[in-house]
Amino acid sequence: MINPNDDSAQYLISTVSKRSGVKSDLVRAWERRYQAVTPTRTSGGHRVYTAQDIARLKLLNQATNIGHSISQIARLPIEDLKQLVKDETGLSVQSLAPAPAGDRLYLAEEYIDKCYLAVLAFDANVLEAHFEHAIVELGSEAFIEHLLTPLLTKIGERWRSGELRPVHEHMASSIIRSLTYILRNNNPISAHAPRMIVSTPIGQLHELGALLAAIIAELKAWKVTYLGANLPAEEIAAAVKFTNARAVTLSISFNADDLTIPKEIRRLKKLLGQNVALIVGGRAAAHYKAVLDEVGVLNIQSYDHFRTVLDELAVDAYSGRETAGETV
């Protein structure tokens, strides 16, 4: 649970609004007119609030809802606000604290704020510490899906708007790669587990999407061979032959607006044949929907979709072995 006495400023206004129940515009108004809270600002001008600010705003919200004027209570000490609400509603002090950190979606949102501020400040040590704590508190899959993916999307958007530089993204990506040993499934994989090759097509140099897909597949008990980025279809197909893989997963994160990707997808599918599934996902995969549909690729829409596909393919793989008389 968040400690309401924690004075470290680490929450952006979007999280403060969700946790306190006070709309962002109203938070700003109470701050400007009545000094109800006094956030600090980052070097980029973003307001950042403490856990105590969240608890205070939640109390003010409850007090105004039962008829108190914000102008008269805005600057009351937090203990007085607790007593005021308790006297009139019967709510215990503990129920007025911010929502429990056990709620993974809320917790992930908090970490997104903290991690983004670390990226903005170009503080690799703080960012790495936030990541390590988040992995422990969220677990690998929730960390990837609810924290890492939205954070990378946010970094990309702010890079395009000019708030961040490419070096910010490179710093964050480097730290993520260094933490893959924590994220990966360290439990023994069955010798009979279905096998997968993961890579990116030639010309696709950004590998984080592929790396995260490999980790998700490992967590679903697949035996994964991760090849890195930027491989031609012939090399990916060769890896399938060497490992007897049941599936290939490709990540496409960049729209190159050329014919390379469609050509490579067609070539790879032809080399793989009908007995090896070709799975494609990533931020730019939708741009190539026509060719993906044409050759019968499994086009992944979300992490949940990916996990469902992995389960279905695993069942088919085990069924095939049983039909062939292999003991599983």
C-alpha cells in the first residue's frame, strides 16, 4: 500500500486524478485558487505530486461531496480533514488512504509516471530501479503488458513531439534489454515443449517487440530460440529446420513504405510450408495487413490474443505427437 506520509513527488496529474477521484481540471483549480496542494515541477514543466497529495485530494473530494466549501477547508491539515469526514460519514481513517497498490492496473499506471519522469531526467539508475521493483510487484507478464508497452508508446509519442530525443529511447531500451534475465521464465522447459523462432524481418532494426514476444512465449512454456533483429527469410527458415520449430513469430515495429516486408513475408511463408505457423505482431503490423491476410499469417492483435494463439498451437503440437505415437 502507498504510504500517505511519503513526501517524494512522483505522480503525474493523470494518476492523481484517478486515485483521488478529482478531475484534473479541478485539481489545477484547487491548486491555483486555494493552494489545496502544492506540486513541484520537473525540468520539463510537468506537475508532480506526492502520495500525501493524493490522500489529501481524496479527503477534500469527500468533504466537498458532503457539503463543505472548498474555500474553507482547502488548507486544513490532513488530520483535521480525516476527522471532519469521519465525524460526518462514519468512514474510518484507513479507508481514506489511497487505493491499495495490490491493484495491478493502478500500480502499473503509477510506475509509468515514475519511469517516464526518470526517462525525462535521463536518469538510468532510477529508471532501472523502478523497473526492477515493478517486475517484483507486478510479475513479468503484467510488467510487459501494463507498464512497459504503454511506457514505450508514450516515449515514442513524446519523441515525435520533440519533448524527448532519440537518446532517451535508446537509454530506456538498453536498460530493458539488460533486465531480460529477470523477466524470462527460469523454470525448466519440458523436452517436449513446442518450439518457436522469434526475430524481426530484414530491415526491421528495432528488436524490443520481438524480445518481449519471446519472453511471453517462454512464460507460456514454449522453448524459444531468439535470433535478434534484421534477418532475411532464408536464415529464419534455416533456424526453423535446425530446431524443428512449430512456429515463427516476427515483430514489425516500423513502416518502411517499401516492398521489402511484403516480399520477405511471402518468401518466408513459402519456405516454412503449411506445418509451421507464422505469427506476426508489432506496432506497424497493421500497415501490412493485406499481405498478412494474403498468405495466411496469424496477425496478433494484443497480448491476450498472442497467448490464446500460443495455447491453441501448443495443443495442436501435442496432439500431433500423440497421433504419431510419441510419448508426451
